[in-house]
Amino acid sequence: MLDLQPLLCPRSIAVVGASTSPDKVGGVPIRLLAELGYVGRVFPVNPGADTVQGLRAWRSIDAIGEPVDLAIVAVPAPGAPDVMAQLGQAGTRAAIVFTSGFAEVEGGEALQQALTAQARAHGVQLLGPNCLGAMNLRERMYATFSPIPLTGVPPVGEVGLVSQSGAFGAYAFALAREARLGLSHWVTTGNEGGVQVADVIEWLAHDPQTRVILAYMEGAHDGLRLRRALAAARDAGKPVVIAKVGTTAAGASAAQSHTASLAGEDAVYQAVFDEYGVHRAHTLEAFFRLGYTLARGSRPRQWASRSGLPADAVAPVAIVTVSGGVGIMMADSAETLGLPLPPMPAAAAQTLRTAIPFASTANPIDVTGQVVAQPQVFVDALANVARCGQYGSVAAFLAGGANAPRLWAALQGTVTELAADASAAPLLVSGVMDDDKRAWLEARGCLVFREPAHTMEAVAALARAAAMEAATAATGAAAGGTLAQPTTPMALATPVPAGASALSEAEAMACLAEAGVPVAPHAVARDADEAVRIAESLGFPVAVKLCSRHVLHKSDIGGVVLGLRDAEAVRAAFARVSEAASGATDAAGRPVPFEGAIVARMVRGWGEIMVGVRRDPVFGLVALAGIGGTAVEIFRQMAFGLAPLSRERARAMLEQSRAAALCTGHRGHPALDLDAVADVLVNVSRVADALGERLDTLEINPFIVGAEGLVAADAVITLR
């Protein structure tokens, strides 16, 4: 882990390129540090001035005569590498480079490389270039040229915020102030010539002053660093909320030009986020709402221990409402989010029906508009479901009831009692109320939302965070939520030819079979007579396919013949395949040698699944699974996971891609053991892992789904 202490907790700061004008880039940080109470020493460096904004100025960094923890660099881009060398020679431990004109512009990559090379050579932790800086609100350290802190700062709190974009970071700072979301640190990484978003996440994961981490990302340079950082946050029980942009081709292109980030395929990033329990935000509003929820909300921990169910089980929610229509909307949200809605316990239901015979005690629990006349009945229903031990959370919709004096008084009494009861389920409230009432509820542990659907999303986020924390604690940080550690690596005995760009189908099938992946019975024939003998030994019907390392899409040249039912048909098919090979060429335009034909038994089943592994430029080997066959290009219903897969992740991929529906029994077909099906995916991913750096792609399309499970009917492995 990078030591970011001198960067984020400096005892002394030098400003190189310090300006006497408090409104210029080199002047704003000096003004911020002075006006907002930074207690460390500040050294303005300006060779043309004796004083800068009331402070003694220094001609150069070495003229200071002692090392400083942090240097803020605000000089033109061409001079930045020399300044970095001077900082390193003076013993400076960290530097923030505001200056733009590096890798984010055409022709600036070489200049950025020179800057980062100097930082590495002298052991300086570099933030930037082309960044807006960093802040530590607890230490009143404002190393930024954004003037926004001068108009007010958020409260000091336990939320760390890191952003690749400076403009986003500044806007997020202002929104955090408006939302009264307490921040611990604020960091913008810009072009990430040194410190990356991943490094800040990892450091915040170990920071005792931070409880929740918010991150804005356009892409990752180093997938392994990001995975390590997210694992550190997960293991520390600190939720991470990420707003990842560049999800479309246009967005990815914009991200590349904005901060020179490598924006990978969004589905792969989502697989990484799923692996480590990251909460994904797709809007700024959701970004801060999730931050608010996870920073202030109580986890439904008590429920699992009282119910006797596993700690990572999804906690049910009770919806208590004054409006049946809104209750239905909240129930719809709960089902979409996977939140169970068990009915009200019998005793509590009877109490409610006795007081209001026409109330609904199912779930949502609808007290109806009668709450105006009988407010105590509503709050009693809240208290009963919160204390019954059946629910992990209680979501209440008040409409405008908080503004009714009798209901508000009754609610205050009940909330006060529940806040003092450690066994009660946490309460989340939606409705219209003024800031004073909202603050009163929040001070007693109630999250408050205006939109009822947001209440349900908050319940789901807290339940997910609780499940992740419980699973991590139970498994010694194996991998949170429903995930477990991948299986033991394997070594392949099947030889992989040196210099080859692909394996033949027969070689690929041999690798899979070695790993325990079921493959269609087959053999390679060199002539028609041998093909007939193989077909007769396998049993008809059979398929005859061209066997070649150079032709991956055999059907495109007529190299696949299916459904052969006798010897004569096999002979004819062999001749056809041989002729197809004679007219084929490799990628270099050279004739393809005929290596024989695969004769394989036709596998019967009722569905097809595609399973593959490909090398992602950021995260390495990524597995995918989904509905296969010719429909794969039409529906593109795929799920992703990092290879090698765990069984739990493989099973989740089957369910997310809806491929599991082919295995659960339908139209008279038997149900398959989904864990056994998942194990096949695991073994495919182990083959990819065993091939290691040689692998480019591995694809089985189709896996035939039949009564005996999955059987690979075809396989393609390309090499680097």
C-alpha cells in the first residue's frame, strides 16, 4: 500500500509557483490554508517576491533548508519535471501537480512520463498532474486551487471522497455541503501519473477516520491495484460507492480524452464491483444518497442472530404506510430489489385489526387515512414490527403526517423508545417534513427520504452492506457477500504448442476434459475409413468437423456437417470437409494444411449455454456465461466474473444471465443440480487460469444442456 500520510496528513506544505494574488491558481491554496485554519507550516516558493500573502517567500525549494512533507506545484507544464527533480533532491515526500497539458492532450504523454519518472526516481508520491488537489477536513488541510471551500465546507465526518475528475470533485464537495454529509478526506487524482483512485481507496480503507468511501471513476490503469483496494475496503467493513462513467462507446471515448484513463468494458467493471460488494451509483443524486445511507444508517445485524438464519441472509423489511397506493409502490420496489416482505406477525396483526378493522396487515401494512384520528395506532404498529424480531428493517411512509401535531408527538415518543432499544429493527422514513423534524429523526438513527422508492433502495443497500460484513467476518475476509475464494490453481498436462496462435478443437477439448469438463465423445480421423470406424464406435448420429489450428469458424467455410446417420454419409462429409480445407487460408494468406477431421457423437439436449473466458486489458482473465447457440449475438444476455471463478460466483452468473432457467426443469425436462452446473463453469475458468499469459480467449459455444448436465459440443482457444 502506498504511504499517503505525507500527502493527506502533511505537517508542512510548500507551494511552488505561489502567487501574491489570492485568486490565481498558485494563490488560492495559500489563502485557503490561512483562512480555514491549517496549523502546519506553509512555505510559498516564488523567486520574484519577498512575501506572498503575508508569508515569507522562498526563492527555491532547497532554499527552505529542510524537507517538507507536501509540495503543491503550480508551474507551467514544461518546467514541472525539473521542479519534481528539485523536490526529490530536497527530500519532499509528496507532491500535488495542478498543472494541465500532459497526457490528457495530444503530444503530452512524453512530458507526463518525464514528470512521473522524476517522481519515482526520488520517491515522491505524485498526485496528478491535471488535478484539483486534495483536502483533509479534520486537519483543515486544503491543498486545492478550487475556491469552493471559501463559501463553506461540509461538516467533518466519516466519508472519504476520491475522484478522477476535478470538476466532478468540486461539484461533489458542494453537494456534500448542501446535504450535510460529513467528509473526512477529499482527493482528486487527475491523470494519475502516480497516485491512482485505487491507492486512495486502499489508504482510506485503513484510515480510522473514514467509514464510507465514495469514488468517481472513468477507468482504471491497473486492475490488480483496484481489486486489492476494493478487497481492503471490504475486509475493513467499509462500504464503497462508485460512480463509474464511460459505460457506452461515446462515454468511453470521452473518458479517454478527459483524464487519459483506460475505460474498459462496463460489464467487466460491474463484475469487479459485484465481486467486492461495491455499491454502484448511476446518478449524482444516487451517489450522495448511497453515501448518506451507508454513513448514517444502521445495519440490520440483529435480525440474523435472532432468526437463526445465516448472517448473510437477506433481511426482510416491514412496510408501514398511511397510503395503500404508495405501499404498493414500495412493495414493487422491494420485490425488484430482492427484499422479502413477510406478513405482519399474528399478535401484532390482531392488535391493528382490533383498532382499525379495515387496515391491511399483510405487508405493506396499511393503517389508512384513519391515522389522522388514531395516530397512536400507527406508531404502535411501527413499534410492534420493529420489536417482533421478524424484520431486519422497518420502512414507514408518513406522507405529510409529520406536520400533524398529534401524529408527530406520538411518533417522537415511539422513535425515542426504539432508539434506546438495541434489539429493535432500524427505522427508515419517507414523507414531507421540514429540516428541523428531519434533523430530529436523523439524530435518533432514522434515515429520512422524500421519495418512498429511495427508502427501499436504502433498505437494500444497508442489507447488502450487512451481509457483506457478516460474510467477511465469518470467512476471514474470503470474499464478501455470496462469494467465496476461487479454487486451487491447476497445471495442464496437455501440451500447448509454442508459437501457435490457437489450438485445434481437438486440443482445446483435451484441455477441457483434463480439467473435468464434460465434452462430447470424439476422435480425430485422418482419412474416410478411419472416420467411419470412429463413427461406428461412437454410435450414430455423429458430426464431422474440420480439425485445424488455423480455421476457428469452421462452419463459415463449410467445415462442419451435422446429423450423420450412416457410414456413407460420414464418407461424404469427410470428403466435403477435406475439400473445404483445401481452399482455406490462414491469417497471413497461406494455404491451411489438412490436419484431419473430428468425428463427434451428436449430443442431445433441450438448450444451449455459452461459456467463455477472455483477457481484459485492465483486469486480466474475465469469464462470461449466458444463453448460447446462434442466439448469443442477438440477445447478448451475458454475465461476467473474474477468473478463476468460485462456485458461488459461477452460480450467480448463471442466474444473472438467465442461463439457470435452462437447468431448473421446464416442459417435462428434469431439473439439474445447479451447483454441479456451476462447477463446470469453474473448471472452464481453471483451464483459462492454467493457460495463464498464453491465453487470449476461450469459448465453448454451445454447451448442450441435457439430462446429464452440460456437455461441450465445440471449443475454441486462441493464444497470445
